Amino acid sequence: MIEVEIEDEAWTIALADAESWTLQAAKAALALADADPDAAVTILLTDDAAIQELNAQFRDKDKPTNVLSFPAAETARPHIGDIALAYGVCAKEAHDQNKTLREHLVHLTAHGVLHLVGYDHETDADAEVMEEMERDVLRGFEISDPYASRDHHDEL
């Protein structure tokens, strides 16, 4: 089960079907990762201030970021974790990267879900695996490779 909570209405003002795209991207990433079909994820579409607070509390980084993933403990199964996305940061990145908010939302949702199922980008080898999975998800949405320009990886 995937639940999307929209805390900042800027998401739906800018992208009326933000909830639908988020659900589709999360489902695609879970399927690609062969996750448990009963896996549950909660996705929060929020604002920069809320993300900054979460980032400061859980990562000791007192600044907003685009997406945060919070894997759940094994004992919480089938809930595998939570994802939060900041509207302002995502909208600015989409604009700066010359892509639509929909494209960026789909990408960052897939990125966050892959973190929940155990993928990471701490090493070059891990990053290659995770990025290829993201590309596979994005191809299903006819979204171009976000890593074609290597500058974007550091923002995730």
C-alpha cells in the first residue's frame, strides 16, 4: 500500500495530478526492485521548511533538500518506510535542470523508494546500480536520463 499525503498545496497547484504521478512512480520502483508486493510506503509532499526541520533532526543538516528517505525497521513490515519531498527545492531544481516538475517528481520518488528497499549511492559501484534502476523506471514514463549530465547526482 502506498499512501501519499499532500501537506503543501503548492504541489497540486503546480501539478494537479502530483498524487497520481507519485503513486505511479513508487509502484514502478517497487516492482523493478522486486519488493514485497505487500510493501507499504508513506510519501509526504511538503514544503521546504518541513524538509529542513527533518533534515536537521535526522541528518544534522540544517537546510532544505529535495527528498528524504526514512527506512522502517524490519519489525514494522510490511511498512518499509517513509519519503518526504520538498516542493520549493524540487520546483527550483526542475527549473534549473530544464525539466518539468512531473519528471523531477517521478525521478525523486523512484530514487527515494529505491533507498527504502536498500539501494544507495555511497560508492561509485552502488551509484551505477541505483542510477540504472532509476533510468529503467523513468523509461517507463518516457522521461529522459537525468544522469546524462553528471552534475545532477550530487543533488540527490
